[in-house]
Amino acid sequence: MATTYPWKFFRAGGFNQVVIGSGADLFNLDQLDQKLWVALACPIKGVEFDQTTLALIDTDKDGRIRVPEFIAAAKWAVELMKNPDDLLKGSPTLKPSAINDTTPEGKLIANFARQVLGKTDACEVTFEEAATAAQTFAAKPFNGDGIIPADSASDDATKAVIADIINCLGSDTDVSGKPGVSQARVDQFFAAAAAYFSALKPRAVIKVVEADTVPKTFITFNHLAALPSGEKEPIGKRIVEVPEVLEQFANRDTHAQFIAYVPPGSVAKGEALVKTGGGKTVQCTICHGPNLKGIGAMPGIVGRSPSYMVRQLYDLKSGTRAGPFSSMMKPVVADLSVDDMAHIAAYLATQAP
Ligand code: HEC
């Protein structure tokens, strides 16, 4: 092959040998006549050179480095250096600032040294640090492998969900060897949970009672319950919702029933608002379906806990509840008072879920 690159030679052991003395020499190796190469292939094992590096150069993984692989590796290394001559200094360390970060790959590598290895530009990266970089990176929570171990989550709720997913569906192994979850597994989990819950038949669990006086209550298990003494007090404008049999509720019996005491007249007032809008709102059936049991993304609103319903209407109006679909409820609740909300909730709770 005709060469235009001005090689320098020295004579040793009766042979003319090429001097590889600069980055430019390395870069132009493809112009060196292969008759002048001492060897055209070299095994990646049993050579006095870092074996991991040799294995990386052996891109076709046949256990031998051949000329084209070596040329490609040399060009790659030269292009990553601001001053390619540095490659021939034999220094065991390198500064991030020595890397040519004008190419996307160079930028990636320099940033990796700065961010993952925590080096400033003036700080040298040692050979050992570079060699163990993969482990250093794998130990980071977001290492780009797409697998999230439970301990990468910043809050306990997320940690618990990841643990639940692993318990139910098994785990994927992240690059550091820890069990974690992939996007596919997360999607599978939530699809299965949604299918399970949407297949449950809603059950009527609330009896609505209009009353002037209601049992005095106390708080237990995050819920109101009637005082065992049977004492009564005026209802005022409240909805007072209590388990019918406290023990059943406390034992998480899914058949536990509730009594919702509501002020006299509130069911009729609520019915008028729900069915006609009463000049303050719109007919709820437009979105929640003809029997208000929900359609598609629209939740069912009948036969559900009236205190929960008031809280949702209140939060939708105040903006505390602000999910992707909440804005559809904004105009519905804009002109409703808290009393209107209680009336609506009272009526909705009288209907079968
Ligand atoms: C324009 C469509 C639309 C109309 C009309 C509408 N809603 Fe809604 N409603 C929604 C959507 C959408 C949601 C879900 C909001 C969210 O995801 O935050 C919702 C949620 C609710 C919720 C919360 C339910 C839950 O499971 O937490 C209640 C309560 C509710 N609506 C009551 C009503 C009442 C009462 C009316 C009639 C006065 C009404 N809505 C009219 C669209 C509508």
C-alpha cells in the first residue's frame, strides 16, 4: 500500500521497525503497510497487558485482536484526547480536562469522570478508578440500567410499592446485582391491580338517616363511632357517619355497614342539585353516566361514603385535589357552598352503588 504518511524507522535486531512516537503515528496506523507489522493478530490472554482493555479492543470477541480492531481502537483513543501525544506518555492517571469533550462521546466520558467519579478538571483519574468505574456507577440508584431497586426510592411509600411488586411478581436484577423492578414489571403490577379492583362488585354499605339529633361520637381507627353510652346531640349542619357495629368495622369485615345521619331535608335538596343543577351547577349525569355509576375515567359517585364525597368536592373546589382530570370538576363545584355539597353527598349516598 502506498503510504503518504511520513513514518520514522529505527533498526533493531536486523529489522527496520516503525517508531510509534506520537498521537499522529497512532492515528495513521491504517496507512502503515501491513508487511511492516510484526504481528497481524494477538491473543487477548497471556499477554502482559490489561486483559479487560484487550477484551474491549477485541470487538468481534473471537479472543484475538486483529489489525483492523487495533486500528479502530487507536483512532478511537486518539480522537478522545485533546493532545493525542499524552497517550504515549505511559502515565497511570488522566485529568478529565485532557479529554476532548467537543465530540458527544468525549463529552460523555469527561462528564462521567466529573460526575460519577467526582473528579474536578484538575484532579487525576487513576487507572484503578477507571477500571472500577462500572461498579461505581452500578452502585448509583439511577445508573441508567432501567431497573430500580427498592432502596433507590427516596420515600418509604415508593420503597413499599417496589417491595410489593417484587413480592407479587418477582424481581429484575440491576447491573450491581440487586433485585429491582423494570418499567414492564411496574406496568404489569398496576394493570393487574386495576383489573382486580375494577372487577369487584360495589356493595351497598350505607344507610342514610335524616335526623335532628344524632349519637355523640368519638374517634377510633381514624373514624367516627357512636359513644357506647348512647348519648345524643343536635346534628346541626353536619353529616355524621358511623359504623353500625363498631366491632365488625374494627375487625375490617368487608360486610360492615354504616349509618350516615344527615340533616332533615338534605336528601331532597341534594337530589334537586344533582338532577337539575338548581342554577348553581350542572346535571351530574352528563359525565358520571345515566345512573351516576361512572363511565370510563369518570368515577361512580353513588352509594359511597358521604363524608368522603364532601371532602372530595371541597378539595376539588379549593384546588387541593388537582389530578389530570380534576379540572373537569372545577366549574361543577365553583358555585357550590359546603352545605350544598353536604346535601349532594347525602342524596348520592341513598342511591345504589
Ligand atoms: C364535565 C364532566 C363532569 C360533570 C358535569 C360532573 N363531574 Fe364529577 N367528576 C368528573 C371527573 C372527570 C372526575 C374525576 C376528577 C379527578 O380525577 O380528580 C369527577 C369526580 C367527582 C367526584 C370525586 C369522586 C371520587 O371518586 O373521588 C365527585 C364526588 C363528583 N365528581 C361529583 C360530581 C357531582 C355531584 C356532579 C354534579 C353536580 C358532577 N360530579 C358533575 C367529571 C364531571
